[in-house]
Amino acid sequence: MNTDRRKILSALCHGAIFFSTTIVSVGIPIIILLLTHDPVVKKNAKESLNFHINIYIYAAIFTVLILLIIGIPLLVLLVIINFVMPIIAILNVMSNPNKPHRYQFIFRLL
């Protein structure tokens, strides 16, 4: 696969979170995962999906913790992480398209 296409598809996987927080943000990496044959793009799509799943799990936990007041700062932190980490991933895959990006501090379920 050519490098420009790899960059675009990998960046699209990680940047999908900015389109929406619903099915669209998860659907884009799933579609790319199913349609591409490039192993680096597949790894980026899986990593993006793992990040999305982790964000949803943490959001659910922090929402429950809001009842205990300590969840509000954690939820604010989660929103910040939700924007910063994908930007770092996009910059990483654009500068090094032959290596998949790995998010820090997430559980890999896929």
C-alpha cells in the first residue's frame, strides 16, 4: 500500500472520535478494519477501537462516581484525554506511517 493512503486511513481511524461520540466514531475504524488489507492500517484501526471502548468504559465509571462528587474532575480529565490522545495519534501516524500508534494506559480488548 502506498504511504499516503496508509497515512490517511490510519489518521482517519484515530480522528474518527472527532466526528461524533456515537456509532459514526466507532463505525469508521470498523469499516476500515474490514475493508483494508494493510497490516499497519488494521493495527491502527484496532488500536482506535480499543481507545473508543476504553473511553466509553471510563465514562460510565466516572458518571457513576459523579454521585460521589469525585467523578466530576475525573470526567473533565476524560474529556481532555478524549481530545488530546487522538491528536497525538494522528500526528504520530502522519510522521511515521509504517508503524501503528499505541495509546498509553488503555486495555486492549481487540
